[in-house]
Amino acid sequence: MTDTRPPLTPAEVEAVARAAHEGQVDKAGRPYAEHLRAVAEGVRARGGDPDQVAAAWLHDSVEDGALSARGLQEAALSRRTKDIVLAVTKRAGEEPEAYARRILATPGARLVKEADLAHNADPRRLAVLDDSTRKRLTEKYARMRALLGLTDEGDEGGEGDEAGRGRPGEPGESGNPGGGDGV
């Protein structure tokens, strides 16, 4: 059966994402919605389309347990937005190589992951963490960038809206219930 509902507007997607992460904070103690906004803005600044921006707002929702996979599937979102969110959702026990392959195989996901990695690796965010955590995360983000073919912070991969960038994260390591490894 085809969903005939109009897709959520950008403002509605943002409201869903903010509500889903209400009360959550990142490792630095900042409201988690700030990270979601930064990733959505990063996608937009990198030339992302509305499906990618919507996915950016929702990129951690399933992984952090804020939205179930079923809830995502039932949401009035484009199939592409749903596919991107699922592609950037880190799975328990998943090897980074498998995660990167899924992101690269999903049109539009790499761009979302690139924006997520850029915000997670922001030196201003990392500066508030202890040395060992900062070092571990810096190495982890660099490895994922390499797996995704992102050679430096300014690299856009020449992919436009067919990109497909994703999210690093290991379950249970963030300040979010069931969360990823973002700052």
C-alpha cells in the first residue's frame, strides 16, 4: 500500500526530531538538539536536498532509541529519507567497514554522515572531553572518514545530492539512552 499522506514539512521534521530527543544531552552536557541542528545545517551547507536535511534531523533517532524503526517506517517521510536514516543508524556489534559499506550503498547517506562526523569532530566540542576520550573519538572519526573516502574536512567527495554520508557511534557510549558515540 502506498502512503498518500503529504510528507512532513521541514519544520515538522525538526519538531519530531527535537521531541524525540527531548531531555537528552551530548557528552559535553549540551542539549542534543544542538547537534541535530548542526548536522542539518551542515547538510544544507554542503548542498544537500530536502530529503537529506530531513534525514540529518532524524539521523540519531533510531540509533538512540528515540524513535523505533517501525515508527520511522510509519512516519510521513519520503522513502529516500527513511533509507538514509536507516543507513546511518549504527547497529549493535556492527564492524565499521560494514557500516561504511551500507552508507556508501545508500544514495544520499554519505553526505549526512559527513556532516555528522564534521560536527562530532569539531575541536571546540572535543575540547571539553578528557584526553583519552578525545583521542579515541578523534581516531574513530578519522577512520570512518577514511572508510567513506572523505580525505579532509573540506572534502565533499564531488557527490552532490547523490552522496550518502553517515554517522559514527557505538551503542551506549553517549549521554543518550542507547546512544551513539557523538560528542
